[in-house]
Amino acid sequence: MSIFEKISSLAKRRGFIYPGSEIYGGLAGTWDYGPLGVELKRNIKNEFWKKMVQERSDVVGFDASIIMSPKVWEASGHLESFSDPLVECKKCHSRFRVDELVEKKCAKCGAETWTEPKQFNLMVETYLGVVEGEKTKTYLRGEITQGVHVNFKNIMDSTRVKLPFGVAQIGKAFRNEITPGGFTFRSREFEQMELQFYTKPDDTESTKWFEYWKEERIKWYQLLGMKKENLRFKEHAKDELAHYARAAFDIEYGVWDENGTGWKEMEGIHHRGDFDVKQHQEFSKQEMTYFDEETKERYLPHIIETSGGVDRATLFFLIDSYEEEETEKGEMRTVLKLHPKLAPYKVAVFPLLANKPELTKLAQSIYDDLKSEWMVAWDNRGNIGKRYRAQDEAGTPFCITVDFDSLENKDVTIRNRDTMTQERVKIGELKNYLAEKLK
């Protein structure tokens, strides 16, 4: 079983991720995030926002509309250049991206006869208006980037930012993928977390920031627990660059299992030059230049972009933290060793026996006290061993068990997810203990 299959199985079993529209047979390339998945995803987004906006004085936040004027996509080049090469099996008419054909045979029927590659536009079309025949064709955004660039002047005029500065955004994007797959790796609806960083149009200056943001972004994944050996940069060759890019690097995650899956793109860092503001200035006929108070010059800024997938980050944090290990008793356990900042629940609280009101009452009071500080799980079903295993698979760092000694000694057993060691902690010291451990 591949790591993608193992993660997919665990994700559904524990409520991280479900197939979209499953009771109707599903819809390829769509996924629903369950109770644990939505918390993990939210924690990733919160950590991005904290690092990229809250802790910086040179970055502001933004949230653009998903639906914009079609002229935006004409100006950005997406209607002309946002495409993938597609081939079709002549026998069964299945369609595939050219870069995903690792064998000459069709994966569906085994035939080896293909059509010539043709370009397939990835933009998802929709229509606005109430009267048939008078509806306006528009698009669900294929990337969240353009909403920032068309508001460059608004942001400049309404804030006190000056170059160099950045605009961060998290939001949904849509692509009519030819062959979605790899669990949530390639989906038709997905979420992005991005930074558009504007600099002076000086190659030395913009290249300096390009290198800076490369290192900042790969460091962010490492600080949240991703193993250094599973991360690398991959530079785009000149013939691989997107239509807007002068230079580009991907942060790739290495997926290593018995199938030898290899390196997968997780985030891109792009030097966009002045392409976006220049295009929007030309197509909108609106002035997009920046006035430099120091030099008294007007110019179009260069743009350094960091563009990461929230869904891909979620998937790779799950893969990176996934372990199967043998306990001292010779039993196998599956555990997600997620960084405490990302774990959906920080702690779980159990009464040792659900049918003992005095244990349940004390456990409930501890649960109520802790949940004002952290996301806390409650579980009073089954034996303690099964409850521990369930929380291991959920990635919960600590489990608190209230037993009969707790009633007399006013302490509880705290079990560590990663080491499975246990210690007794006074109830009155629980918050300080957990605050220190969950840093």
C-alpha cells in the first residue's frame, strides 16, 4: 500500500478528509474536510498568517473576490496561456496530461495509440445574469494572485505602506484539471496561501528579495516539523517558466515509499518582474506606477511571489508526520507526530470509566477548564488503550486520564503521544504544564 493510500485511509477513518459528494458516487478532484481536517487546515493557515502578516511590519493582508471581470484574466494572460498539454487514448477516449504519462500504455485500457498533444485551458467558466441569452461569461479564478495586483493602487492609497512591501492572501482557486489525482495533491478546487511582495524595479534589489523569500518559506515548513531531508528546491529551466515569470523555484516534498513516488511540488517562489502591474495598466488604462518619495521617480514595481497550496501543505504534513511503529508490547501502532501548533486537538481528556459519575464529573470539569485555552477532545468510550490509539491517529500530543487516585490526590495521568510515557501532574498545574509543552 502506497503512502497516499495509507493517508487516504486514515484521513477518512479519523475524519480528516472525505471524498466529495461520496453518497452520489463522488466527483473527481473534489474533497471535503472533516472535523479533524478542518482544524489541521485552519492551524496551517493561522501559522502562515502569523508568520507572514502578524509578525511583520512590511506585509498587509487582503481577501479578493473569487469572481472578477473577465478582462482581468485577459490581461493576466490566463485566457491565452493558462493551459496544459493533453492527449487522448484513441481506443477508450480517456484523457491525460502529457507530463503524467510515465508509460506509453493507457492506464485505463492498455492501448498504445494516442492523439497528438493539444493545449487544454484550465480556467473554469461560469455565467452571471438572470436572463438567458444576456448572461455574461466569466471565470472562477484560476489563481488568487490577480486580485491583489488589480488592487495595487487601492492598497497604496488607503494604507501607509511603501516599497518594499508585501500583500498576503489565503483563498480558494479553481482549475479544470485534466487528470486530478494523488489524493488531494491535484484537485479542481483548492486553497492557496500567497504573498505578493513589491520591490523597486532594480534587478539587484528584486533578486535579493527573491533569495530572501526562498529561504524564509522553506524555513517555515521546517519550523513546523517537516523533516529537512524531505525538502528541496528545484529551479525552473527557461523553457519551464510560466508566461509571467523571470525566474522560479519550487519547494518540493519528497514522498518516499515502496512505489518510489518521488519529489512533488508544494510551493512556488516566482520572480514576476513587472508583468502583472504592467499588463493591468495597459488593459485597464489606469495608472499603476509607484511614486518614490526619495528619488521623485515613478515606476512599475517588480513582484516576488510565494505561492503555496494549503491542501498540499496539509497532505504533506500528514505524510511527514505519519509513522507505523512497534510498541514495547510488540503491538503495532499508527501515529501522526504532528507539530503541537498544527495538531487538530492539543489534548484529550478521558474519565477512566464512563459509568463512574465521580470520575466523569472531575474529567468534565478539567475538560471545561482547558477548552477555553485549546482545542480539547473528549472521549469516554471503550478501554483506555483504544482511546490512546484513536488519539495517536488524530495526532493529539497529550492525553489526560482521570482515575480513582485523581479523586484523592487531585492529580491526573498525562500520556505523551510520541514517547507513550506517562506522568502524574497536579490538576492545578495542568495549564502551566501544557502551555510549556505545547510551545
